[in-house]
Amino acid sequence: MTTKIDELFATLRGLVADQTRDLALAMAELASVAAERDKLKLTESFAVDGWSKAVIERDNARQCLRAAEQDVAETESVNSDLRTVNARLVADLAAAMERLNHAESILMQ
């Protein structure tokens, strides 16, 4: 014959079993949430790393652009100097041709 105490203990064992199962489910859910959090942290870390690399690449590209702009300016300056020298050489050649023509006309007389 079951006594009231036996029934209460049986009920208590059932409640403890239910609570134990609920606790195990909650712990499994917590582990799943922690794993997802860790994945998100890793993804965030990769994103931050990628962003940092992109910033470095952008800065490097800007430096290369500035260097190229300086090279263009120097090239334009050299080209201007070469045009000036070329104009002087053409003028000197024209003067030399005039002198040559004058000398030839003197010799032809």
C-alpha cells in the first residue's frame, strides 16, 4: 500500500526529473548560443581584419597616386625644358644656315 509520503516522493522524483531534463535542455541551448556568439566574434574579427587591410591598401594607393602625380609634374617640367632647348637649337641651326648661305654667296662671287 502506498502511503501519502510515497506518493509525494514519487511526485517529487517526477518533478526533479522534469527539472533535470529542462536544465539539460537549457544548458544545451546555452552552449548553442555560446557557439553562435563565438562564430559571430570570429566573423567580426575577420571583418575588422579585412577592413584594416582595405584601409592600408587605400592608403598605399593614395601614396602611389601622389608619387605618380609628382612624376607627371617632373616629366612636364623636363618636357618644357626640352622644348626650350629644341627651339634654341632650331634657331641656332637657322642662324648657321644663314651664315652658310651668306658664305656660299661670297664664295660664288
